Amino acid sequence: MDNNVDTSSELLVNTDRVVDLDRLLHYFHSLIFAAKPTEEVPECISDNRKAEEIAITLMETRRALSMAMRGDFSYKVASKGFLAGSLKGLQANLNHLSWMAQRISEGDLQQRVAFLGDFSDVFNSMVEQLAVTLGKLREEEKRWQLVMLCTRDGVWEVNLNLKTTPYYSPHLFGLLGLSPDYTPSVTDWPRLFHPDDHELMALYKRFVYWNDPPQAFEIDHKLLCADGTYRWFFTRGMVLYDPENKKPLRIIGVLADIQDRKEREELYSYRSTHDVLTDLANRLLFDEHLKNGIALAKRARSHVAVVMVDLDKFKYINDTYGHHVGDIVLIEVASRLQKSLRQSDMASRFGGDEFAMILAFGENELQAITKVLKRAMLALKKPILVDETKIFITASFGVSVYPEDGEIPRMLMTRADEAMYHAKALGRNVCVFWKCNNNYTVMRCEKE
């Protein structure tokens, strides 16, 4: 009977120990793995010095690791024993790794780890690969810098995420004549645009308001330079996107000075439509101007006069004084004809000594046209001084009028030509208006 009582009592004590051990293990488990350890400390810990030491060490370990996650390895471990010593060693190693990582980030790629076993091999391999990659990047940077120094173009870049001041290469400042101390923001760009360049402004707004901007673009445009003049530039640019979310990251562009090219193009265009000797409009531009003038007169119910002008006895001047003097005479005739016209009129040279004019006038303005013609005839009658020699020249004029004498350019020019030849037949130095059935109107000009 006594034996049974003793056995039951011993079993009860063992059961209590199992319960305390379960609570103890649960508490240690929370200290190690739980995001927030349990606040209830088992009473059995205070009764067991070893368990209390383990609990304190685990709590210090949590605090030390929590600080280490923030890069702070300064926690002072007060505990002693194997676990505390391991924690101190881990702190020292992590602190040393942090220092080495800082040195590596500053460019010292000679750092190596030799105290962490297999981890050292992985870490050192990573540093070596980083050194190779940075070496290649530095080579690329040197090439890029060399290109930037050698090219005559300017480079700009806008970081859309940081909203910082754009990057401008030194050549870009040189192209615009700007001081490097002045770095215009994106909002300052329109101040540099030509006020009539609506295409450039529209492109700018597409990017500023992100209204369907192009992924790449090319445009010729003018920009205001530091000397107050507008110069022609060519800009080629593209948008760089985030490969993951496809959002725009940066816009990068290259600015090239094309002023010389534009001037050549304008010169070629001008020369294709103007007479080389006299600088008057040539036949090509004359035909275009006449076509447009007739279309405008048709809408406005106004009139257009076509005037053919042929110098009288010009061959005699060439034969007597030479072609050099003949050219001087042609240049002077062109100048006098041009000065006789109004701003809305046009004078042209077809070749040789053959000139033509287009005069626009309203329904009741025929008198104004005759005044222009008389002014031109009188201007040509004045002597031309060449090397102290006075050269006298006259001209025969033939006139046809839209719509009375024809409604298409070719008919008007043919009839003006017929009237001019009739003026030649009348003895030259007269102006003849075409009329059907050879019933021409003749205007002589003895005085203004």
C-alpha cells in the first residue's frame, strides 16, 4: 500500500517537470523564432540559473541581430558562455564585412574575406566579378568621354523620375553660347524656341503633359543663342523605359548645329528660283506666282496684269561694249524695274534681255497700273553709267490682263508676248495692251 502511494507521488512530480519543461521550451522557441516573443516568463526560469542564462543570452541575441539588420553592430553583449561568445564573434565578422563593403563601394576592389569558410569564396568571387564589370564600365566611360570630346554635337538628358535639372554636355553650352553656370530647366526651354516654331512647341507639350509622346523623334528647329540670334539645330532623341512596368524613365537627345547646312539649302532653293545675274525671280518662280495670283484674283474678283519686257537693241550694246558691260546693263535694268514696282508686284528675268512682270490690281485700279508701267519706262530711259560711259537703253512692253484677255497663265503670257512684239513693230519704247482682232491700246511715255 505504501509503495503505491510513493509511486503516485513520484509520478506527480515528474508530470510537473514535464509541464515546466514544455513551458520553458515554448518560451525559448518564441525568443528564437517569434516576431514578438511571449511576454509571460515561466516561473521555472528563475529557479534554474542555467535556464535564466540561456534566456538572457537569447534576448541579447535578438537585440543584437535587430540592430545588425539596421547596420548597427555596436550592441554590447553582457552574457558569457558559448552562445554569447558566438554572438560576439558574429558581430565582429559582420562589422568587418560592413567595413569591407563600405571600402568596396568607395572603389577599393582589393578587399577579400578569409575568415568565413565557404562564404569567403562566394564573397571574394562576387568582388572579383564586380571588379571585372567595373573595369569594363570604366573603359566604356572613357570611350564615351572621348566621343563627347571629339563630337561637335551637344547631349542632353532628362531624368523623369527625379525631376532634377537636365544634364547638358559641355558642347551643348558651347553651341548655344551659354555659360555653364546657367543650366536651364525643362520649363525654361520654351524661352529658347523660335516664337513661330509651332511644331517644336507641340512636341515639347507632348512630353511635358505626357500626351502620347513619341518613343523617338527627329526635328529641325531654331534656338535662341546667347548673342540674341536664332540658329538652326537638329535634335534626335528617344525615351528610355523601365523594362518591368514600361514606364518612361529618361529622355535623352543629341543636338547638332545645322546652320551652315540650312543656309546652303536656302541658297540652293533661292538659286533654283532666282536669276543668278540679276537676282530677280526666274521663269519657274514667275509661273508659280502667276498661277497663285490668278487663283487669288478669281476668288477676290480682281485683276492680274502680265507684262512682257524686251530691251530695245540690246545686241548692239553687247557687240559694241562687250558682254561684261551688257551684264552690268542687265543688272541695272533689273534693279530699276524692281524699284518701279509695288510690294505686291513681281519682276522676273527669263533670260537674255527678256524680262516679265506680274501686277495685281482691283477692278477700278487700272490707272494705278499704268502709273507703275510709266514709272518703269521712265526709269529705263535714264542713262546707265559704265566706266564713265553713258549707255542709253529703252524697252518695249506688252500687257495682257486677267480675266479679260485670258483665264490661264499660258494664254495670258502668249498674248502679252504678242502685244510686246507689236510694240517693237511700232518703233519700240512703247507699251501695248493686248486687244482681240489686233485692236491694241498703245501707251507712250514721254514724261511722267
